[in-house]
Amino acid sequence: MTGTTERLVIKPSCTSDDVDFVSMQRGWILKKAQIQEAGAYVDSWVTLDRKTEIHLVDDRPIGTRYFTLHGPGSAEIARQIREDCDVWSAREALADLRGASTRDEKLRAVFAAAVSATEADADDLIREFGTAARDSDAGVRQSVIIATGYFPHPGLVDLVGELRDGDPVEHVRRNAQILLDGLSEGN
């Protein structure tokens, strides 16, 4: 399906039951449920006019749930989802990252920021992910690598290169190289 593609990251306060209610309220037609893709589970709907697809991705490897919207009605569906569900903006996720004190809070914010980011958010992401890339916790530094796969902006790719070249933990350096290799194969 062609047209606009948009991602909306759902906050934990929006439950699966809430999403089911929204889909029924909005008249979405369920096409597939719980299709497994790379460790994530995807439910997909189509609008009544069959012009817009709505996918709910339960991305378990990163602990994040988000909608992806495809088709000419994406902007309207995004507006409806924002009305009906509590979703993150990249700016809000980055503010949460700045205020995070625990590892889980940092990971959740890093992934929410990357998945919800647009080109307009790139400079803020680079700055805040630069701070996360210097965190004392290797898991937080690793999250920057994984998150860059969701929003491979050149400034973030450069940051992953720095982790590959200088992180003190071998598996972080190795995973940075794996991401860089994957991104170069995609070009």
C-alpha cells in the first residue's frame, strides 16, 4: 500500500484492551492478528474504505508498542489515534530520557524517541543519544545502537561508529559493527 507512512508509539498506559476498543470504535477491519515478525507481533487492520492500513507492532525485543500507518488516510488515522490513545512524541520521550534515573526508564525513552522520531527531531536525538552513549550502563549504550536501526539518521550512525571504535565493552562494539554492516548492505 502506498502513501504516507507514520509511526505512533503507545505509552504503557494504553493497554491492549484500549487498542481493541479504539479499533472497534473507529470501524477498522481486522485483517491479521498476532503475526510474528522478527520477535515482534503484529495486528493489522484496514479502514472501511480500504485505503489505509493500520498495524499495531508489539516489538517485544525493545519493549515498545507502536502503530504504523500506510496509505492516503494516514494523517487522519494518526489524528484519531492521538485522540484515543496516549502516545509519545519524540520530544516527550527525549524529555523522559533526560529525567530518567533507572535503566528501564532510559531504555523505554530511547526506544520511544527513535521509533517516534521524524527528521525534525534529528538534532535533539543526536544530542540526547550522545549522552546515552556515554552512560555507565552498557545496556543503555547498547540501546542507542538498536534504536539507530529504527531511525538511521547519519548523525546517529556516526555515533554508532564511535561506539564501535571506542566502547569499553566488547559486545557493544561488536553489535555496533553488526548494525553498521546491516545499514551499509541496505544502501
